[in-house]
Amino acid sequence: MEQYAIKGGNPLVGDVEIAGAKNAALPIFAAATMTDETVYIDNIPDVRDIDMMLDAMANIGVTVKRTGRHSVMINGGNIHNLTVDDEGSKKIRGSYYLLGAFLGKYKHAEVVLPGGCDIGCRAIDQHLKGFRALGAEMVIEHGLIKARAEHLKGSHIYLDKPSVGATINVMIAAALADGMTTIENSAKEPHVVDVANFLNSCGANIRGAGTDVIRIRGVAKLHGTEYTIIPDQIEAGTFMFAAAVTKGDVTVKNVIPKHLESVTAKLLEIGCEVKEEDDSVRVVAAKPLVHCQVRTLPYPGFPTDMQPQITVALALAKGTSIVTESIFENRFKYVDELTRMGAEIKVEGDTAIIDGVARYTGASITAPDLRAGAALVTAALAAEGFTIVENVKYIERGYEDFHIKLKNLGAQIELVNTDKEFQKFKLKMGQTA
Ligand code: EPZ
């Protein structure tokens, strides 16, 4: 099984190119099947979740052609099966966007209950509520979410929570519904806006994405387009915090600095320098880090997907920090692993109380999910000695070339498969124990 072998101690220094946003690409792929014309999508990240989604689509008759490492051609003109239940779709969250897309286009869809990272209860009641308001009958049977409608009709939907997934799914279906749909208390994340922009470039009529009220006037038909996915703000934020944790100097390139404001604000608060340019952000961590308080919130608040990364930094900061996780109730599972590396963190419910320590020490640890996995790698890069990180398959689901990008910034990291390869890595790094 693939593992990262890491020797800590080198500050990360240099430039890193950020890939396209996975969480924008997944719903955009689904939405691309709503037209029978061809859609070209660029700036897609080369990561496992993307492969699984495209494979699931190809299995049911969508024509999917990779036109380059970061581009794909999609044609939904020959879909022969409206049941999506392959193994890959069970593992990823994004597969449920095919429910909205097929419900909009064919008024019928059956999609396996989606997986995704194990970070807490991942309810879908708001998706069901939204589809029902549009006139669909929704049932869950034999592990499938089944949707059927005689006629999809625009409606007024108030989401109990600003769910990213529910906002996008309902917006996708409503693009082809009859009349006006209003989604209130909608999620405002940049990928919600990206999906709306994509749909509009296919001829949809969506206004207000990025605010908490989205209005969708249904159109009869969508057409083909060419579209470029936005940069991944979570990948960017991960490298920005990696700079802080390793006392480095990293410039993240190909980003939209506005999407990174909450991350930038916290980095400034804990003592880093942050310099924004048009499409890049440089983080310099020349001074010791200081404690702060963080609460994860829907955008534009501090993202839950950055919670492990900031915790890893705060565990090395002077003083006591408090991190409150308000989105997913089970997102502190990595703390046990960080404790093995010397962190002093107590978790009480949705809150982590962190007493900063002077250093981490290398250990054998396991990535529990995507973002926590990446965060633990950054801890290992700052640690004294060697770390082995198991379960890197989680990290590869959402970060393109993670260890290669880190290596280019000066990290001592390698992908290994066996203990023998780990020993070899240690020898190469000039230490036998
Ligand atoms: C998306 O998940 C992302 N996944 C997650 O990223 C991200 O953490 C999350 O949004 C929040 O930003 C994808 O885009 C594929 P939500 P999603 O619906 O859509 C509750 C990563 O690491 N809720 O906004 O599943 C839910 O339980 C992943 O890339 C309901 O109660 O998140 C949670 O508490 C991990 N009912 C909150 O809302 C619903 O019907 C936010 O969930 C839906 C959600």
C-alpha cells in the first residue's frame, strides 16, 4: 500500500501552481450531461475522485474523452441508463449531482447513496426537500436514491442549512424546470458560483449565485460550451498553511486571492506575512506563530476543509488556541495521529483546545481522510526525524501530484510501498535509524 516517507525539517520555499477545483469540477461534469451537445472542460485536476466520476458517467453511456491531462470532452447525447450504482459512485460524494442533472433532463434518475470522506453525518434531506419542491417523487430503496417527476416546476425553496451539495443539486435540476425557482439560504462557496457560470454558459438563466438567494429561470434546453474550472482554493490554502507550519516562503500561483480571504486573515493573525498579487499569494513565515481562535463556517467564513491544516499550525503556535468545527461533527479524527507527533490537543465535542508545543517529532501515522491527511503531511514536513504516512490514497483523491509539488518546494518526501523502500529512503536521507 502506498505511503509517504517524509524527513522533516526543511522549510518549504518556492512557487507552486494550483490545480482546478475538484469540488467545482464534479458538479460541472454532471451538469455537462444535460445537453446533447458537446462540452469541453479545461483546468480539471488530475485526481482520483475526478477519474471515478468520469468512469461512472462513461459506464452509463456518456461519451467522455480526455483531451489532455487537464481537459475533457463530454457528450451526454447517448445516455442509455439512468441508474448510477457502480462501485466508484459509492465512494465519491460528487456522484449525487447526476441526480439533479438527470432529474432536470429526463425527469427520472436513480443514484446510489454517495460516499465521500468519513467526517460526520452527511445528510441529504435538503437535496430531497429541494427536488420534492420541484415536483419530484423521491424515495430511497435498496441503497439507491430514486427520483421521478411528471413535470418539474419552478418553486420556492428555503434550505435549513446553506448546504453546498443541496444548493448545487437543486440549481442544476431547476435549470431545466418550468418557470422560476428561488433557493433561499443557499451556499455561497466559489464552486457554487462556478457551477452557475458553467450552466449559464450552456444557456441557463441563473442569477444571484454567490449570494444567499439564487434565482433560476428554467430554460427548455441547454447547449454545448467550452469552460475553464476555477482554481482550487482548498489546495491553495493547504500550501499556504504548509508554508506557515514549516516556517517557509511559498507563493501559490494560479489562484483567485478573493477566494482565500479567510485563510489569509488567519495567517496574518498567527504572525505570517501574506502578499497578494493578481493571481498569486505569497506566504512568508519568518516569525514564531502565535495562537488564535477559529470557528469553521460556510463561505465566506473559515472553511471546514481547512480546519485540520490550521490546527496543525496552531499546535506549533505560542499559547492556547481554540478551534471549533461547526459544519461536520466528526472532523477531529486526525488529532490522535497528531498527538503521536507530540501535539497537545484536547477535543471536547466540536471544539479542540490546543496548547502549542515547540516541535513535532516524526512518527508512524495514518491519513483518516483527504484534508486531514494533507494536514498531517504538513506536520511531518515540520517534524524532527522521519514520518511514515499511511493511506495516502485519501490524499490522492483530491490533491494533484501532492508529494511532487512538495518536493519541488524543497520537502524531503517520497512515495514508498514497502518497509524496505522506507529504509532505503532513510539511507538516502543520510540516517539509518
Ligand atoms: C461539500 O460537501 C464538499 N464536497 C466538502 O468537501 C466540504 O467539506 C463541504 O461541501 C462543506 O464546504 C464536495 O463538494 C464533493 P454540505 P457537501 O452539503 O456538499 C449538512 C473535501 O474534503 N447537510 O455543504 O456534502 C451536512 O451534514 C470535501 O473536498 C444537511 O444537514 O457539504 C453538513 O453538516 C469533504 N442536509 C452541512 O450541512 C443536507 O441535505 C454542510 O454540508 C446536506 C447537508
